[in-house]
Amino acid sequence: MRLRATLFSLGVTVLGLAALVGGSLPARAGMSYSYSTINVPGASTTSAYDINNAGQVVGSFYNGSGTQGFLLSGGVYTPINAPGADGYTAAEGINNTGTISGQFASASGFTLSGGVYTSFNVPGALQTYTYKLNDSGQVVGSYLAAGGGQYGFLNSGGTFTMLQVPGAEMTSAAGIDNAGDIVGVYESGVTTGAFLYSGGVYTLLTPPAAGDVVEAQGINNNGEIVGSLFEGGNQYGFALVGGSYSVLNVPGSVNTDAIGVNDAGDIVGTYTTQVGDNYVHSAFLATPEVTPEPASITLCGSGLLGMLGIAVLQGRRRARNRG
């Protein structure tokens, strides 16, 4: 599991959350999705981390000679290798201007815009882990401080702001929207929880049910949050929209991890399938399926009933005419 997956743990209280029984998919009110696989040609593993409104996807892949980032745009894969990467580059975020954020080598951050790489590290940090960015180019992530401790950061044009949930020993920022709202995770003692940082205020979020753990990894400009749900020993992706969970489960997978989301609600992430004794890691794109609103269903039903009524009347008239 990537470092990210050990860092982000988010929960919110919602109604109608059913218990997982016998390993079946937990029942949730919400969206349903269609899935397609993303695999870099020639790669043994592929992971997708973010998607913008143009449908451009970024992530990383492994092909035996190291880990490289990639950009998928218009069906074409372009490798991303930061200068001095030393065999490791991960493209973690992409905004609507096409700027990419990520990390390389021994945990340094970078942005890529117009073919130009700009590297950075949080001042005084031992390691800098860079994740997503918004359309203003603000980047979030976490860093290990030289004096100890792990903190979140916001990088706004080279000005770094430390993020720390009050009283927490560990804070990490996972995603940011255009309003500057940030989601992430904190650890305080034996408690792991999630936060939303908005307008200078930290709001702590509670898990949906006792024993559940959710890891938030992205937020879009509509406030939709995506991540992973651990429940009953199983791992699913989730989308949190308007206070309701939708569960993502790639068919045939043993686990699913939702990582990035655009404003249309398209979600990318990773999933694992088991082939014999081996596990195969691939990336996915999940597209929301349009479901008629209740009012539309009622109108449609009324229309069908009306048509049926007309057909019956016409049939009766024809019967009378034949008589």
C-alpha cells in the first residue's frame, strides 16, 4: 500500500448506512458507476491518482526499470520523469489548467507546467510528500519535520503554511478544491480521524459506524469527497456527496481505492484482482450512471399508464366497431 493509504482516514455520519454481512457489498443510497480499466502499455502495475475536468488522468506505473509517472490524455500515455528522479516519479494531481503535481526521488515535491519542472521541499523538512493541487496552483501534502513530527502543508506560490489539527501528533493534507477547502487525516494518541479545513477552521469528521474506517483522498469543487472505506475486513472505494455515501467496487476485485475526482463526478483510483496466488494492481475510471429522479420516474410511469389506458380504450372501440 502506498504511503498515502496509511495516512488518510476520514469519516462522516450519514443515515441509512447498512452493516456489511458475509463479505457482501454494503448497502448505500447513492450513485452507481460504470468502470473501465486504465493500464499503461507494458506496465506490470498501474495506479491512477487524479482526473481533471477535461478527462486527463495522472498516476504512476512500474515496468521493471522503476516507477514513472504518466499523463493519459486523449487516449495517449505520456511518461513523466522528474529530473533527478533516480527511478521514482509519481504524478499525484492535475488541475484544470493541465498543471501536474507529484513527488520524486527521496520524497521531494514538484509541479510540471508547460514542460517545465519546478521542484520544492518544505523548508527544514526531512521529507516532503506532495499530493493534489487546485486551479490556482496551491499544492497540499505532508512533511516530516527535522525536529520530529508529521504535519500537513499548503504551498501557495512558494509560501508554505503548516497544517496541524489542534492536539494531533500527525496531520496530513490529501486534497484541495478551488475554494481552498482541504481534506486530510490526523492522529491523536490512539485515535485516527479526518478533518475538513475551511476558512481557517478545522472540522473533525466522525466515522459512519463503529469500527469503520474511511480514508479521504480527494475533493472536487462541488464538495464531493472520495477515498477508501474499510468495513468488516473489506476495502471499497467511496464517494461522499451531499452527506450520502456511494460505494465503488470494481467487479472482480478484492479491493478498490478511490483517489481522485473531477467536477463531473468521474473518479479514478486503483484496484486489485487475484489471479491464482498472484495479485494484480490496475487503475480504473468510474463514471456515474445517470439515474432518473423520482419525479421523472413518476412522470414516466404516469405516461406509460396513460398510454396503456389509451390503448385499452382504442381496443374497446375497435371491438365495438367489429361487433
